[in-house]
Amino acid sequence: MTSKTDKGGHRMLPVGDGHVLHVEEAGNPNGVPVVFLHGGPGSGCQPEHRTLFDPALFRIVLFDQRGAGRSTPKRGLAHNSTQDLVADMERIREALDIERWMVVGGSWGSLLALAYAEAFPSRVTAIALRAVLLGGAEEIDWAFVRGPRIFYPELWRRFVGLLPEAERAEPLRAYGARLMNPDPAIHRPAAFVWHDYERALSVLNPGRVALPDSLADPGGTRAPPNTPFVEWHYFRHDCFLRPGELLAGADRLRDIPGIIVQSRYDLLCPPATAHELAVRWRSGDLRMVEAAGHSLSEPAVRRALTHAIDELGRRIG
């Protein structure tokens, strides 16, 4: 299968199973090759992601993962697993005639970066991670259940209180069942609530968070956010990983230099996970960002990641 690149460096690359990925190149064609992995899963790449990289230093590759962004089919969940995404990265690398590249990812993107690097260590020159996620069930439970109950009890009560009382013992499964329902009147409001709840947990100071009064469909033509659907698909399958798989494989990264940027007050991906990875991956330098939350939009987080990317790029280039 082939693709054609337009004048803006964009192409649609067929990768099999009915999926066609939006791939974008920017920066210096002769620079240090680097691939950026967006979060979610399911969020897609944004224009500001390009600005993490010095365009004079890097040959920048960005792509929307299966079911996300401008890739098709939108919200396509069939043949959409961690292993599929890792294989897609190899297809992209080969299609762009890149021998080795640096890998950058945050949150879900950190998990995918690790999965790829452990599968193809000889193809990776360096790794920059932000907000480490390893995909364990206990991590998801902390991010969406235990952490909010402790730090945002009022938001937690609102999130759970929208559900019928019989479903409140397992709220993620209850919301997930709604997301999987083909009726838009059921899955639309669940997606909006999931998205707003997660967004509030992703920043240090979310301000006032207004969840709706009920899970009734608000109506209107606004499309529901994509990420909740893809996230639940991955969460319900344990991110398509065996328990402890990425930590167990961290020894395969021993010859790959890396920097881990981790926020001290990240509720969704807490520092303990990044610390555990750094202990296993001895060439991974853990750098803490104080007084910051999960989101890349927080200025201190963005500065730290941009600096890490630039430092690694100059080191290997």
C-alpha cells in the first residue's frame, strides 16, 4: 500500500485492517528524525505539538493513531490495539525511509513509546517521556477512582452521582457501557461527562468544573469528544498488555539514552510510576517538575519537555 505526500508534508498512509493514518512531516528534512506520539489514546495530534521541536534541528514526524484525529475510520476500534499501533510506527518509519529515530510521548504516548522501544530497540536513538503511564489496572483505578476520591471528593461525588445508584460501585464500567451503546442519546452525554471529568483532573488548578445535572442527552449538533470512546476500549482490555509487561521489558532500553519529565502533582500519572521505571531503565534520567499537574498545557511542564527534547536531539545529532 502506498501514499502520496502533499506540499504541506501531509499524507494518508494505509496500514491495513481498513485503517488509514494521517502522517505529517515538518522541520529540517536532513535533521535528527523524531516521532511524536499523542496522548489519549484517541486525542490526535495538534499544531502546537510541532512547536515542541526545534525545526532547524529535527525532522519531525507526527501521526494520528488508529481511530484518532484525521486518521480513518474515525473512532475505529476494530483492529486497534497497542500491538497494532507499534506495528503502525514501523510502517511509518519504513515509508519515510528513516533508519532510526528519536521517540517522544506523554501520558498514553509514553506507554506507546515504551512499547515500541522495547519491541524495536535498534530503531530508537533516544526517548523523551512525559507523565509515565505503564497501563496497569491499578493505574487506571487510581487516575479515575481512588485519586479523585481523595483529592477531588466533590467532583468524584458529582461524577458518580449522575449514575443510577445500582451502578455506582463500578462507575468506569457504567460509563464504559454507555460509551459502547450505539444510541447517541446514551453515548453522547457519557462522553461529555467523561471528558470534562478527566480534563479537570489533568491540571493543577482546574477552576470551577461544571458537570451536567443528568446523563440525559443535551441535544444540539456538537460532536462528542473522541478520546473517551478510545480510552475505554483500551482500558477495558488492560491496554492490551500483560501485567507488568513494560517494566519487565525495560532492560531492553539499557543502551537508549532518555529523559523522563514528571510532574510532582500529576493525579492521572503519579510520580511513583515514573520513579519505578527510572529504577529499571538506568539510562533514563528522571526530572521532576514541581508545582505542576498532568497536562502538557502547563507552562513548566512544556518548558521541561521542550528542553529535554532539545538536549537529547543535540546529544544524538
